[in-house]
Amino acid sequence: MVSCVFPGSFDPVTKGHLDLISRASSMFDHVTVTVMVNISKRGSIPVEKRIDMLRKICAAYPNVSVEQWDGLLADYMDARREKIVIRGIRSGAEAEHEMQSSAANRMLNSGIETVFLPCDPQMNGISSSAVREIAAFGGDISPFVPGELTEEIKGLLSNK
């Protein structure tokens, strides 16, 4: 069985995340979507809510599970005996950042391989930070987030 991990903060989950989950689920026997803590970002949505939302949208994919990890990705991969990390790439600048992260993870855990998936061109402008900003100004987030989560995310972000 070939499995992979798709880590992220998912704050909030976007259509871009869902696209990567869908694509990875068709390429691997099992995908673990792992909600991680990003110390350089202050979370806008409680982690438990992010996990609940991810479980809702991943229910359509029987080979996808959702977990949480509060430490280093390298340690998570070791603890779960996982080898493959999936990362989405939207731009050259993001590719550079992801390459640096991949190198650091391999220095901490030499068994990790990172697979980079270019984003669907239609998803290129979608990011969690854009969703948070649009929501903060009362804008329409529906083009950016999974339809069944739009109102929930809007409600969670409207309090910020």
C-alpha cells in the first residue's frame, strides 16, 4: 500500500486544498490530511473546527483520513511510518519556499520524500489568507471555499 500525508494549517480549508486532496486520493491508496500548527501564523479558526470541516469534505473519499499533529512534520512522519508528503505549488515563490521546507524535513528525517503537485490553474488565486481577508471585509468567499462549508466558514471568520 502506498500512502501519503497532506499537511497544512487549513485555516480555513479552501477549494484548492480540496482539489489536492481529490487528486492525491486518486494517486495513492491512502491519504492522511494532517492539520498542523504553524507557529508563524495565528490561527483564525479553532483546530477542532478545521478538523470537523475537513472530515465533512473528505467523507466523499473513502481512502482519506484526517488527523492533527502539534509538532514537527518530520516527527509526525517518523511516528506514523509515512514516507511521502504532498505539497501544492501555486507559484515560483511558493515552490522556492516548499523546496526549503522539503530540504529541512529531509535533514530531520532522511526517509521523507516530497511530491509537489502544481495547482489547477483555476485555483491559482485561492489561499486561506485571501479567504480570511475577503471575509474580514464582508466579501463573498463562496468562489474560494467548498460550497457545503461556505456559511460555516463565513460565520467562523466574521467574528475575527
